Amino acid sequence: MLNDDQLLRYSRQLLLPEFDIAGQEALAAARVLMIGAGGLGCPAGLYLAGAGIGELVIVDADTVESSNLHRQIAYREADVGQPKATALAATLQRLNNEVRIVPHQLRADEQWLATRVRDFTLVLDCCDNFATRQAINAACHAAGVPVVSGAAIRLQAQLVTFDFRRDDSPCYHCLYGDGDGPDTLCSESGILGPVVGTVGTMQALLAIRLLTGHAVDGTLHLFDAATLQWRQMALRKDPACPLCGATD
Ligand SMILES: [Zn+2]
């Protein structure tokens, strides 16, 4: 039940017929795990906290560096040297005191994810490396928890949702297999702030859509920041996938 303050606060999204009171209550009941508090996690976290998500758990092992400030928009110069998880949590708590925000300064490894992911309604993959993406994928698939995954490097970005509540959902391994070589890192290859910001914002959008009962399919969305073009690729489950193909 929304009180008068909440009806006013969330009025602009409540006006949308496809959102309405039921959407707000669904968001308030949602528990979201966000892995990564960098260029993707900052905008995603800001929009989800602003929208009135029930609980947001933020996991990131790193501290804020000055080279992060051009794209990791929740941080200020005074945050340099502070853990990202707690700095982002503090900012989001100032934005919306009603959200339960829990920061963890740690690297989400396979074991941590395997024990924790089942507690959540949705996982946001905002990390920056292939090994963690694979671990998130495996844990979410095993627990039947949907994951919205974003990535960006140079002028290219991508976005995909795997809804593991559905048996026919493809997975990250169907798409990329075991990978092909070392990670491409922003620290080596470069990134423009608005490129990663675009994808983090879209992750928040997909999260809100999914959490409010709208179907989000496993389409791979590819963004080219040089031309502003989005391309879509329909993904299908790989029957030979060692992760999701054998058991279903
Ligand atoms: Zn798969």
C-alpha cells in the first residue's frame, strides 16, 4: 500500500498505465543484486534507487580512482580512495532513503554467487571481466534467477537479458562459449563515459520492465556509439551448451 508521500514521489511513473500502482508495488518487493559499481552500475543504481526498488545489494571490490570519474557518474572527487560499494550505497541512500541498500566490498566469485544469488529477484551484471560474467551466468541459471548483462568498450556496447525463470532461455555460455583470450579492459582500450552510461541506463530500464511483469526476451542488443545505431540479434539456446543445454 503506497502512502501519500510515495504517491507523490513516484507519480510520474505511476501515471503510466503499464506501470501503475501494481508496478510500484512490484518494484518495492524486488531484491536486486548488482555486481559491479562502475560505469554500468552507477547509472543503473541511480535509476533503480530513484524508481523505488525494494532492496539493492551492491558488490564491488575496488576503490574509486580519479580515472573513473569521467564515466562513473555517482562518484565525486572526494570519493577517490573510497570503496566503490560503500560510496555508491551512500549516494543512492541520499537519493532514496526508502530503499534497503547493502554494500559488499568483495569480488563476487563462483562460491559467493552460488550461495547468494537465489535470494534475489534479479541480478544486474555490471562487471568488467569474462570470468565474473561466466560465474554470474552459472549461478543465475542454477538458481533460476534472471540476469540483465551489460558491457561496453571503446565505442561499442551490448546488452542482453537471460530470463532463467524460463526453461528455453539461452545463456551467456551459449553466446560466448569459454571465451577467446584475455579480457579487453577499459584501462587499456579506452571508453567514453556516455557509451557505458547508455548501457547502464538501459540495464535499469530492462530491470524495471522485467520486475513489473513485462516479458523481456533474450535479444542481444548491440550499440555502435560512432553511428548511434542499435542492432538486434535474436539468441537461441545452444542445445550443445554445457551449462544450460544438457539439463533441460
Ligand atoms: Zn547456454
